[in-house]
Amino acid sequence: MSKLPRSTILLPVFVPAAAIMLLLVIGTAINPDAAGELFSKVLAFTTDTFGWFYMLAVAIFLMFIIALAFSPYGSIKLGPDHAEAEYKFLEWFAMLFSAGYGIALLFYGVAEPVLHFASPPLSTPQTIEAAKEAMQIAYFHWGFHIWAIYGVVGLSLAYFSFRHGLPLSVRSTLYPLIGDKIYGPIGHTVDVFAIVGTMFGIATSLGLSVAQINAGLNYLLPEMVPVNTTVQVIIIALVTAAALVSVLAGMDKGVKRLSILNMVLATALMLFVFIVGPSIFILNAFMENTGSYLGNIVERTFSLQAYQSSDWIGSWTLFIFAWTIAWAPFVGLFIAKISRGRTIREFVLGVMLVPTLFTFFWFSVFGDTALHMIMVDGYDARLAKCKTTKRLRYLNC
């Protein structure tokens, strides 16, 4: 049974987490340039020094969760043995999709393949080889590895909460190691780190989404919507308000309905681009890209480009994996909450396979359509001016 109070606010966790976030916000607002330089140095140090550990950890997550699914433990239910799944599969998948990706697919669906095509780490830029490499990289960044991170966190939370009655909190994953100490200072500290990490994940997602929304509105309404901080703050307020209304409405009336709407709109957009775009080329590329991804997955999983004097791996692969790890406590908790009653095998296959296949087709539709427009239709994307290490600058290329 849970030994934590039933209050929605746990002060030993809330106060330190709120204080850290407040200090970060105040410090960043006072001197944004110095804060940006500090964060860049921390990111560079982390990726240069611990990049090997990030890649090894993600590889272990992937191998562990696949092995677990096909082991005898895969038949264990996330809840009592008689429990039934709370949500139908399509509802469950819609919420998985909305929690796990959201802006990432919209932001990177075209940008990443095009940027890698313009400046690939290994191939000659703007060649057929560069196009193939660009799509393989995009598949790798948003494929099984991302969902393995989410899956390990979500599965751990769901198992210990629904199967053993522990709190649905990150601290519960340490119960086999420290026992009842999860209810004391150690557990509070773990939850504080999880909240702060989630804050960085949310900040990254909001930064990407707001920049894209602002640029899109400016493209459609150049005279009415400029690209500046004021507009972006207003967009953040509106997005936050929409999320708040959804959460306050409850899981079924708010989050579920918003997730289904999100999934319907995303699917409709993808199908529209597929139908009006080079459909046969997209299908051919989807098959070829998927085969290349599966054929090179082991090599890419352990590749750190150790023999190249380039920061590409830190600017892309390690950045995306670190962002996912920071975002994992929130996404994992949400995935756990909506997965009660499913077996471990159902959980793993649902979390790993379906979103990944959808993502692969998404990148084939949007990424390969963009590459087709450049390589076949002759569109001038001014690729030479885009720098892959400056992720947000492509909006102005």
C-alpha cells in the first residue's frame, strides 16, 4: 500500500522542484545570453564526455524491453490477473502518439531529412547517397530507440503501481533496491530530479513548437503575425491554456478526446500529402528505408563517430536521445496510467511497434516528398545556407 499522503501536492517534492525551476527561469530571464552559453557548454560537455553512456543505455533499454516481451514474463498483467484494458486499442494508440511525439513529427518530419540531405555526416551533400543516409538517420532517431526509453519507464511505473500498489511515481521504480526508503528523502530527491528533467523536456518541445507555429503563421499572414518573442509568448500561453483545459476535463473527457482529435488531424494531413504527392515514390521509399533501417540498426546503435572530428553526433543523435530521456518521466507516467490491464507483451508490442511504423510512414510521406521536390522537381531550398547544428535557424533559410 502507498505510504504517501493522498494530497495532490507533496511538499518535500513540490517546494524544491518549484524553487529550482523558479531560479532557472529568473536566471535565464535576467541574462538570456549567458544562460544560453552556459546550457550550450553543459550540453557539449555532457555529450562529449558521456555520449558513449547515453548510447549504451539506450541500446540496453531496447534489448531489455524486447527480451522481456518475448519471455515468460510477457504474460503478466499490469494490474490484477482479472483486470481488463481500460481503453480500446485505437484510443490507447491515439494517447500514446500524442504523448510520445506531438510536435517532434511535425517539426522534424521535413526538416531533418532535408537538413541531412544538405549536410550529411558521411555522404557527399545533395546526392542520392545523401538522400538515403538522411532517411536512415531520421528513421533511427525516431524509431524503436525512442519508444524503448518511454517503454522502460512506463512499464516500470505501471508494474510497480498496478501490480504492487506502489505510488504511480518515478520513486517506485527503485523499490526493489531501497525498499521503504522510497517514501523518505531518497524518494523525494528522485521525484524532484524527474520533475526538473520533465521541465527541460517540456521547454524543448515548447521551444520547437512555438518557433514552428510562429513561422507558419508569419508565412500565411506576413503582415499580421511577425516573428518575434511577443508572438511566441502568446502562443505559449494559448498552448498551455489548451493543455490545462484538457487536463482539468479529466482523462476521458479531456485528454482522450484531444488525443483522438490530434491523431485524426495528423492522419488526415499525412494521407492528403500522400495522395497529392508522389505516392508510388513514397511507397517505394518507405519499403527501402525500412529495410535499410533494420539492416543497419545494430551498427547505428553503437556508432559514436569516434574517428571523425565532428560534433554532428552530439548535435543530433545524442541531443534527441537526451531530450527523450528528459521527457521520459512525464511520458512514461502517462503511458503507464493509460495501460492498466494490459499484459507486458501487449504493452511492449503496442508501445514499440505501432507508433514506430506510423512514424516511419510519416517520415516517408513528408521527408521523401520534400526530397523528391528538391531532387526531381528542382525546387531550390537554399540548402547550403542551412546549418544542421543550428536547429531553429532552418526556419529562416
